[in-house]
Amino acid sequence: MNESSQLAGRPADSGTLVTASQKTKNGAATRAATLAPAIDVFEYSHGITVFAGLPGVTKEKLDIKVHDGTLLIEAEAVVPTPSELRLQHAEIRKPHFFRAFTLSADLDASRIDAQLRDGVLRLMIPRRDEARPRRIEVAAG
């Protein structure tokens, strides 16, 4: 993860995997996995852009929230099984993605722009107007 002064990430490393066995209604064991998506953060004078790798995630299975200065990204991937095939072995059937970040007070969370394309989430988070750099004119006199 590219660290930025504007965004502090939790969990620490991308690629973090947590698995847990769960029982289905008929008693069969399944494995649920929570993955920390890979993140890139780019900082500009007007704000930051965050890219998150979310392969197999659709817009309907993506949830982005901001609460008390924390940005939460949560998603579930859809891994289709072709109807003519029978699943013999699956280690991760429904990957679950989760990542949380503390946003700097300089960023305007009310104006986040989110786009999902080809498994990549792009979040553009602008700076608050008062936090943007501005040029000060000097009067001669």
C-alpha cells in the first residue's frame, strides 16, 4: 500500500486473508474468506484518489460508507459456476473484501466520487476548499 499523509489504512497489508469454517443449513462445512484488497493511494493538491482491487465484485455487492471519519469498503465477489459443470473442490466460494481507513480532516467525505470498472474501484476524495493550497497575492507598497 502506498502510504499517504491523508489516509491511514487498517488492516496493515494488502492480501491479508482470514478464513472461517461455517456450517450450512444441511450441516455441510463451507469456508468464508475475508480479504483485504490491494490499495493504491495517489495524493494531489486537490485531494486523493484511491484504487482498490476488487475482482469479481459487482456494483450490487459493493458497500462504501463513511462514519465518524472512517472510510469503510466492503464487498462480496461473485464467482459463477457454469451450469454444465459440477463443483468438485472450492477453497473460497464467496470471497468477502473489507478495508477501513481513517480520513484526514482535510478531506471532504461528503463529495466522494466512486466508480467501479473491471474489478477496480476508484474513489476520488477532494480536499475541503479551506484545506487546498492557495496563492497569496502580495501588494507592493
